[in-house]
Amino acid sequence: MNSHLRGFSSGASLGGKVSRYRNKQNIYMQGAPAYTLFYIQAGGVRLTTRTKHQPSAVTAILGVNDFFGELCLAGYPLRVSTAVALTASSIRIIQKGKMLDILRKRNKASNSLVAYLLSSIKKYQDHVADLLTSSAEQRLARVLLRLAHLDEKGPAFVEIPILNHQVLAEMVGTTRPRINLFMNRFRKQGFIDYDGGLEVRQSLRKVLRNR
């Protein structure tokens, strides 16, 4: 489990209901009313944002134990992105009021959620910094490690859903052929493997050190 969410021993402690989504099914659309937030129990989610006269841009790829739609807690009345299931997914839908009640209790669960939200802000800042300072290969490695929640103290490997290379290209800020090249290189070096899902190994962190 994400280290910032240890206050939630199970998704059930968050309340709400679990809905199941098919691969590529819309969860919500940009501009829709925002009165719920979401917690991924299985699968993955892609967030995209569209600005006027510009194509959609991938702003996040999320996995198990991630929240999304949390901007409603800050008073945003409408969704600022579109959320789509990357694969068959089980997602807990939590009412905004319920989550605010958890935050007001100031206990272990609320502290975990606040830490998670602050961590999300830092990840976004790190992503922006990566776009400016890292190579496309390093950005891809970081996206895969982030999706697998593999920090330096994590397990040897984690399996995640296999992702469309075009989605990864949009997230990394490069072309699909280059993603194909990097993924094949990672596989040959033993950093990832395919066997039903996509197995991401701790050794992929070596790519980040070659700067």
C-alpha cells in the first residue's frame, strides 16, 4: 500500500460503494459536476485535460491505492480533467461530505489522507521538473515506477496492467516509436517483463541514476 495511506487498512474504511469499469470506459468527463472522489482498488486510470483549441494532454496515470477527483475537496465545482479506465478496474466512489468528515476527525486516517494529498502535489512538481531536466527514457522509467508504487524500500517487483504505448508517449512527452524502443530496451536489460501484466522491477531505478 502507498506509504501515505497506511491509515486506511482497507478501502472499506473509506465508505462509499465500489463500481467496476471496463477498459477505456469513461469514469467522468471534464466539466462535469464534482461532488465525489475516487479510490482505485484494482486496475488503473488515465487523467487527461483539454484546453480551448488544444488537443487533450495526459496529466496523470494512476494505479492501485491512488485517489483522483480530490479537487472537489478544495471547492472545485466541476471536473478539471477526464478520467478513463486504463484496464478493467474496481474503483471506490466516495461522497465529498464523507471524506470531509474523515478529514475533520484529525485521526490516523485523516493524517494519512492529508499526507497523500501533499505527496500528490510534490509528484506533480517532480513531473514538471522531469519534463525540463530528464531524458524521455528517464521520464518513462519514472512513470512506470510511480504507477507500480516502487520506492527504494519497496518489493523487488510489482505487476501492473499493460499500458497502451500511445498513452505512455503522451504522458512522457515523446513519440510512440521511441516508447517502443525504450520498452524493448528495458525488457532486454531485465528491468521489466511481460507475462499477462507488465512486471516492473526495482532495477529500473538504475535508469534514473544515469544522468
